[in-house]
Amino acid sequence: MASQDWFEKDFYAILGVPQDADEAAIKKAYRKLARKYHPDKNPGDAAAEQRFKDVGEANSVLSDAKQRQEYDAIRQMARGGARFTAGGPGGNGGFEDIFSAFGGGGGAGGPGGARVRFDTGGYPGGGFGGPGGAGGGDLNDILAQMFGGGAPGRGGYAGGDFGGYGAPRGPRKGQDVEARTSLSFRDAVTGSTVSLRTADGRTINTRIPAGVRDGQRIRLRGKGGEGDPGAERGDLFLDIHVEKHPVFGRDGDNLTVDLPVTVAEATLGATVAVPTIDGSSVKVRIAPGTPSGRILRVKGRGVARKSGHGDLLAKVSIVVPTHLSDAAREAIETLAREDADVDPRAELFARAEA
């Protein structure tokens, strides 16, 4: 639904994009400015907070194809598509030359009724429309014909909206807003409740579901801006940043971990403990002769979702000792003599020459 201040605000200039900017350029510009002027980055800065609200309003209009079309049409009128005149004695002004097709015979200002004049007198705040004025036209009716939305009667402009032309009737839903939050790796895997501060000073507590990924955007319905009386709130689009973990990694819904084992454990076999994301541990069996790089799968210890659980993937990493006792060195030397005729790189070179 169009707003009176659309005549005054240049949403393209607010976002710093040209009038023919596509949806991607508008979205990119909005995100950049929203991050720059977000109240969390500018605490106590009233100018930055107002700028944050302005770019949010501009994005709300220009990212909606229907609203953008209406906005462009209204701005075109303000630039000269329709002409504003001061009117004659009595202070009555109005729109002139809004397409002769909408005029009738005997319209004020031109031969053959080429112009239509709309009286603005007699309405609070100088609202448009009304039964007076030459030509007897009503702005709501004209705009309804131009943009395809029937005006809800001849009451004219009141309260900031043009009677709903070209837009659904009824209360307008609140504005969608965007926000960004950082989660620890563990909170992203297990789920968490976070508190977010909005541009209007509200604090929103919301539950982040288990398994969100770095860079993911989630939609929180009804957590956005307030709508018209009786209308639902807008939605909150939350961009997630997940911090790295010093031990665990992520592969889809599987968690990964590097598992150090000794030469003896890998050679002779052993049962060792593996840490899990919830702070406990689980035992895994190292088979005799396990090479470095082998993946051991622990079922159900990955990301927990409603559809099922991922697994924990433990990658064997053989730790070579750097300090040997005399007995250990002697044992290694004995092993080296036993394997003197074994070349572990023979197959590598054979494949390289193929």
C-alpha cells in the first residue's frame, strides 16, 4: 500500500543503487548498509539507527516487485508525469494532465477537456479527492484505473495510504527484517536459544534448531516489524555464522575428528576412547595393522535431526614418537632390520610410471 512519503523519499538514493538496479543489486546494497548501520555496531548513535530504519524501509519497497512498480509510478508523477499547480483564488491546488483519457469534457485548463483537475480543499491535511473541483475526478479512482486496484470509496487520501490502489486491501503485514548472529560450533550442532536486539530496541529470544550450518539463513515467522493494527508481524531472516571448533569438524550431518594413535596401537591393535560433541566419550576398536588416514565410523554420534542422526567419523592419525628410550630405540632398530627387504614405496613408483 503506497505511502504519502513516497513522494519525498528516494529509496534508490538511500540504498545507493541506480533506478534500473536488479533484485540482486538491491539485496547486496541493503545487506551492506544494514551491517554498517546496525545498532549493535553503533550503540547510542541515533543517526545510525535512523539510517538503519531508512535502508530497511527502502529495501522493503524495492525488493517487492508490486510495491516497486507503484513507487516508481508515484515518483514519476512527482518528477513531472503529473503537474502540481498552486491553483487559483481560494488556495485550491491539484494534479493536472494525468492522462487525458481520464478526463471529461470541459475539464479545466485545456481545450476539449484534455486536462483533469482534482480539488484538494476541505479535507484534513490537504488530502486528495473530494467532490469539489473542476472535472469532478477523484485521485483514488484514477490510480485504481492506472494500477488495477479498486479504490474503497471516494473518501480520498487519509492517514498516509492511497486507499489501497494496486495493493491488497486490509491491514498491511509488518516489515521483514534481517539480522546476523554468531554461534559456537557446539550450539550450532545441538541447537541453542539466542537473544537478538532489533532496530527499534526490542529484544527477541528465539530458538535456533540443531544442525544449522555456517552461512545458513533461517526464517523466523512473526519476529519482524509490527504491521498495521490487526495485521501480523513481518518475518525475521537470520544469517548464521558458526565459529570453528578446535577438535571437531562438519561433513553434512556427520561430525569429524582426527584421532591420534601410537605406532604400537596401530600395529598391534587396541581399543581407544574418542571424544564426542556432548562432552562424553565413546570406545572404538583399532584393528591390528591400521594405517594412518583410515576412517572409523561411530554410528549416531553426529548431528541430531528430526529425520535422524549423523555419525562421528574418526580419522586415524599415527603419532611418531620424537623421544625414545634406549629400549624403545633398540626395538625400532630390530623392526627396521626385519623389514629391510620391504619397500613401502615400490607400488607408488610403479603407479607413477604407468
